[in-house]
Amino acid sequence: MSSWMSRHPALQTIYRTHIEPVENICQPSPLLPKPWREVEFSMREKTELLEEVKKYETLTDAVEQPRILLTGQIQAGKSSFINSVNSIFRGYPIFQAAVRYGKKSVTKHYRTYTISDSKGGGRLPFTFCDSMGMRGCDNEVGILSQDIISVIDGYVPDNYEFDPIAAMSTCKKCTERPSLADQVHCIVYVIDASTASLLDKELLKMFQIIQDKADRLGIPQLLLLTKVDFACNIVKDDLTKVYESRYIHETVLKVSQMVGVQVSCILPVRNYWCETELDMKVDILILKALQQILRQADTFFDEMKQRGKREEAPPLSNE
């Protein structure tokens, strides 16, 4: 500051207010003023969620167990979510669906999984459909969009091995006209929260193809935002802060715009992957997600009744 300005206090005030750089600009708090979604983390809540899932029934006699398709990024946690649900009802972490960590999709076959209520218990009223991950860049190997459409329509048999180069041919399809029970009744996109801002254009294009198909059939669509603990250190330290984390909230809004799934249908979760015992906080996020998935599956059967649809898949298409 010049010597002549030092002799004029009024000019000093103007300089400091309007010219000097502000060193301590206030940064927004990493936590929101209040959670953007209310979740109770308690044993009572976990018990109520468990009972709600166990008592679930579909709205049609034609389908005993709604089929829930998990699809999305390679290594985003599709199989891990199935394992996590299985773990909660088994009472300890269990890893039935194959999971490894790397840049390649572990799931190469189309698999359907039912979950049992405790060891040796009865089947729970839903079926998970696990598929090969979607290719996110040129050097990745993933499922083709045509094969995902075939899964949705119910043409792909359990344990079918996907070919990442050529779509499933007509002669390999197990049935010409699958029943309503063979078709997918709810689609769940799975995205890694720690890499959500880097979604490839090719991946987003595949999401759009699936969405167009699902919209035509009236199939509800949700999105699991996985690995929230890897994405945010605050959530890593305290999972109950997941709906208070500004970073997670901003990621949810960004993913909603990119993928086209409304915020109310985006479900942040943390899967089991290295634990030997259950964690109530992890369980509640997983069960809340499953609760919403089953509730949305009901909207498919409502839509089917309103449209007066036949209980068969559309004719086979080779497109």
C-alpha cells in the first residue's frame, strides 16, 4: 500500500474492501443443514424393514416373484448387492455371486438368484437377475445392449454365457414367447459413486436404449449408487451421514441428470465386501433400497392391468 494512502483511513477501508484479495472465502460445509432424505438407523427400523420384505406379495397371481434386473458399470457392485441382501437374511456376510476386483466384469453368465430367509429357510418373494457389466470404454469388455433387451423380454435362460462381440442369436433363445413370469419387472441401474462423474458417453447411450425399452413396457427403473464410502470420507467414517453429505447429494443430482433417473429413485448404498460380521447401518441402507425396489415393482403390475396387456413377451426381434 502506498504511503499517501496510509495517510487517508477512508481510502484504506475502500482498498481492503474492494481491491485486496479475500484470503478466507467461506467454503460451504461438507454437511448439509439437514438430511435430504430421512432414514432411521436403529434395530427397530431394521426389524420392520425385514418384516416388510418377508411379507411382500405381488399384485398378480401370474407372477410369484418379481424379477429384478441389475445392470450397469463393470465393477460397480451388482453382484455385491445381491451378496449383501443374501448376507442380511442369512445373518452373516456370504458371497454367493462371484465378485473380484479389477477392470474386467466377473459376471459373464446370466444368473438368477433367489434369497432364502435364514439358513435353510423359505425363499423370499423376489428374484435377482445378474448380468455382465456394461462396457464403459473401448478397452473394456461388456454386455451388448441387444442382450440386455433379450433379458428384459425373458428370452435368456439362466446360466447363459454372454458373448461381448455377438448378440444372442435366435436359435439359442430358450423360448419363443416367454410368460410374464419370465420377463423383467423392475430394472436397477448400478453406478459407482466414486466414478459417477466420469461416466462414458457409450455407457450413457446404452442406458438410454434400455430406458426407451423399459418406458415402452412400463417397467419401473431405479438406480443404486454404490461405494458411497469410497466416494466420501465423511460417509466412510460414519455411514449415517450419507444423506447429510453435500458431496453425495451433489453426486445424486448429477447422476440423475446424466442417466435420466429421478432423484427419488436413486438409492445410495454400501455393499458388504470384506466384512465377517454384519453392520446395522449397512443393513438398513441395503434394506431401504430393497424396500423401494419392491414397491416400484408393484407399479409394473399396476401398469400392466391398466394397459390390459397379455401375459406374454412381444414377438422375437433380431434387431
